[in-house]
Amino acid sequence: MISVSEALDACFALISPLNSEVVDLKDAAGRTLITPHAAARNQPPFAASAMDGYALKSVELQPQAQFMVVGESAAGARYTGKVRAGQCVRIFTGAPLPEGCDHVIIQEDTTRQGNVITLNTEIEDKANIRPAGNDFEAGFAMEGPRVLTPGDIALLAAMNQPKVTVTRKPVIAIMATGDELVQPGETPNEDQIIASNGYGLKALLEANGAEVRLLPIARDTESSLRQGFELCAGADLIVTLGGASVGDHDLVRPVATSMGMEPAFYKVAMRPGKPLMAGKIGDTPMIGLPGNPVSSMVCAQIFILPMLRHMLGFNAEPMARKTAPLTEDLRSNGPREHYMRASLQDGKLTVHKRQDSSLLSVYAGANALVVVPPFIDLQLAGTPVEYIDI
Ligand SMILES: Nc1nc2c(c(=O)[nH]1)N[C@H]1C(S)=C(S)[C@@H](COP(=O)(O)OP(=O)(O)OC[C@H]3O[C@@H](n4cnc5c(N)ncnc54)[C@H](O)[C@@H]3O)O[C@H]1N2
Ligand code: MOO
């Protein structure tokens, strides 16, 4: 059995970053920006008022001073005239500052009668001006690779980028296998259960930038599995669920092999996830996840998410690990790296008591996987341990 890090390296060797495509900015949230996008001009492009009030010269600013209002500067229509001594310009938020003015007094600090304003006895000395380029200057660039957030989308819009270059979405075909499975909503017979893994996986992978094709459930026969693999044509990655172990009905590996799969590895020293397999069928990488629901989800977190990120253009790196102390003692570990379902609360990790890989109720209630190295001794409460956010 190989280690998790050796297996992950072998997974990275199966894939490469995908090409890019140009999409409308309004459809780009969650996509991975891949080339630098630069602003062609300053924002704001001119010194602008930050408040509604009157633009004037700061040297003339003093309580109870009076000014003649000689014009107006609105957002989208600047005042183009001169502003002489004792004069001011009515100005609104976002409007260009008239030439010669360097201060905006908010209207709450003034009283207006006709075309004359009188400053209050108490006035703020804040200039209320946003200099040109205050937010960003011409040439400011957003660099890739970067998963675009709503804030990024707003910033790119402000940068006048109506289209952006993003990595093509990796297409991942997911094939659940097993005679015991029916789809949610169907009526199982007494020996059947509901297929859950594909649904969890689809949610996980789509939330991380993939386009997922959830195939019909393949039955535990060679012909059904073959048919399933044929339906995967065109995918960037094939993921099978279940049928990976050594039972008489675990046919994924033999069928994939008979279809020309070049194996990269089979079996990893991890728990859950031991019967994980990977390889290539033709040009298409394939990962065979173990069927136990938590094994599927954990293997997807540890292997498929980093692969997905690499296909999107990020470095080939394992999931980021953080450190936090244990709330309780943690038993010693055997030869497999253990990814234990845990809850991180108030900066401390409580490892769940029940760790069987069939327990989705425990997995769904967890927000962290504590990574327990092989052969480690008992770890006492308070010991800092590594974990991965899930
Ligand atoms: N003699 C041995 N038996 C097993 C070993 C072993 O080393 N020697 N390994 C165990 C481990 S560890 C795992 S993990 C499982 C994985 O086996 P398979 O990948 O062959 O998975 P299945 O047998 O098909 O299913 C296991 C379990 O999960 C349920 N399942 C499968 N697919 C789904 C799905 N899409 N949604 C929900 N549940 C699913 C299936 O009904 C089984 O209950 O093998 C151990 N055995
Ligand atoms: O490795 Mo299995 O995935 O322990 O349940």
C-alpha cells in the first residue's frame, strides 16, 4: 500500500491544467480567473466628492463664513466654470471636484438662503474628497489563478472588464455502482438502500468549480459497468463509486482493466479510503472511490479537490492543513493515516466517537478532518493536531 502523499502525487501525474475560455463577467462568479486583467484607467477617474454639500477652497474655511453658490457639480455632469474667492459649488456624492476647490463641506454644516450659504459655528474639518485613483489606478491588475468572489466580480466590473478569461470547467463524470442502490425518490426493495455518494460528491465538486455529470447507477455486471464507462466519454475525469474492494461483486477494477485502464495505484494507507484506485482509461484519468459513503467523501476531499484545483490552474498541492488542540485524549493509531471526523469549536477540536465509514450522520455534523499520522501514540487533550476544514 502506498502513502496518501505518494497516491496524491500519482493522481496529479494523471492530469494537467485545462485550457481557458472567455465568459461574460456576469456569469463568472466562482470561475477561476487565469490571466491577469488590468484596469485601463483610474477609479475614480477624477477627484470626487464623498458627500453631498458644497465644494470650496480650504483656505477660506472658517465657522460662519459665507459663500456664493455659483453652480452645480453632479455625478455624471461636472461644473466647468471658475470658482473665485468667496464662491462655492453645490456638489453631490461621486461628482467631480471643481477645479480650484480642495474641500467639500457637508450640507448639514451649512445654512442656505437663496444663493448664499453660511457655515455653521461648528464645522467638520474633513475634506470629504476621494482623490483620483483612490480605489485603483490604471494598470492595477487582478492576477490568476483566482476563484472569483462576488467582490472580485464587482471590482472587475469597476475595472471595465465585461468579459474575463477563466479556466474551462473540468467535466467530472460520476458513476455510482451497485445492485443495492436506487436513486433518492425511488422505492427501494427490502435489500436496497438509497444512493447518496454521488449526490454528496456532485455538491462538493460543483461548489469547487467542476461541471458534474451524474450518470445512471451501474449494476454489478460487466455489461452495465462497460456501458457506464462508455457514457463517461468526453469527461476530464471519471469517478466511480463503490465496487472497489475485493468482494465477488466488486467489478470496477476488472472491468476498467479489461477496457484498457492503465493503473496508477490500488490501495492507499489511509482510513477511510483504503481500496482507492486510480489510473487512466485511454486519455481520461479515472479515480475509483470506495463505496462506503464517508470513504467516498473523504477521498474526494483529500484527492479529487486538489486534482480539481490543479486542473483549474492552481499548483499541485494537498489540501491546506491547520492546527488546533484536542479537547479530549485521542487513541494511538495503526498503520493507516486516519482522517477522523471532528468538530472545530472555539478553536478546539472534538473528535467524534463514532468513526465508521458508513456514518453520514456523523460526517454531515463534522466540520473538520483530524489527520492522525500512522503509528502515532496516544495524544493527550490539549495536544495540537493537524486538521483539514470540510
Ligand atoms: N475482505 C475485505 N472486505 C472489505 C475491505 C477489505 O480490505 N477486505 N475493505 C473495506 C473497506 S475499507 C471499504 S471502504 C469497503 C469498500 O468497498 P467497495 O468500494 O467495494 O464498496 P461497496 O462494497 O460497493 O460498498 C460499500 C458500502 O457502501 C455502500 N455504497 C456503495 N455505493 C454507494 C452509494 N453510491 N451511495 C450510498 N452507499 C453506497 C454499499 O451499499 C456498501 O454498504 O469495503 C470493505 N470491505
Ligand atoms: O477504507 Mo474503508 O474506506 O475504511 O471504510
